[in-house]
Amino acid sequence: MAERVLALAPAPFHRLALRIAHRVRRQWWRLRKPTLQGCRVLGLDQAGRVLLVRHSYGSGNWMPPGGGLKPGEDPLLAAAREFREEIGIDLGDAWLVSSTHDVLHGAGNVSYIVAGNCSATPRPDRREIIEAGFFTPGDWPEPMGEGLKRQMEEWLKVER
């Protein structure tokens, strides 16, 4: 319900609400220390380029699209859902590349890395996702974290 109401709000208000919600969520994670599950999606075009996005909240760095898994949700289905929600295109022939286990703002975090094919032009909503584009591996955009660049290189070596 709240998502539908926000979708009706002007984009600048929606982006502000996302930034506030992200801050609150980080504080909740620090206090509660839940175990989170999410996915990152390596969408590959026919030229082997990787789709990356920039969110309207958080660090502002380029990163693979993704998001949280619903309870009991399969990581491949979650990746396809998040990909479609965030950039408006379908992910085909998805496969699990890896998983990471780390701490995210005090919370335990399991992140499934999923790769798949995509052939359409990304359509960011300009609310949650402010930019999206395809990039050649090794020629990453800035700003992008150095650790993520190294991880991306490793993830992209994994074949089906």
C-alpha cells in the first residue's frame, strides 16, 4: 500500500522518502541485528557488458541491481523479480554464481549473486534507480567501490 502511495507522489518527494527509510532501516539493523537475505544481479547483454545501477539513496556508487528476498523465496526468482522491478526488463537464463556472507550495518547478510541474460534497454524509474547502464568488465564507472570491482571480476569468471 505504502509503495503505491509513494508511486503517486512527485519523484523528488519519493526519493526523499527512500533516503529517510534507508537511514531508519540501517539504524534498525544496527539495533536488532537480524539476518538478512538478498541478491545482486549480474545482467549481461549480448556483448558481455554488465548492467549496473545507481540508487537515489545510500552511497551513490554504481552497483549491480538487487534487493531483499522474501521469506522462503528462491534466489533465482528473487533476482528476476528485483531486476524487473528496478529497471523494467526481464532476466533470462539465470544461474547462481556465488553467495557472500558479511555484516551489513550490524546485521548478518547473506547475498546471492545471480547472473543472467538481458537484451532490452534498461528503464530506471528515476525514483529508486536514478541511472542504469551497461559497462564493459574492467572498464567500470565511477564512483564504484574498489572491493566491488574486485568481486565483480571474480564473479564474472564463474560460468554456468
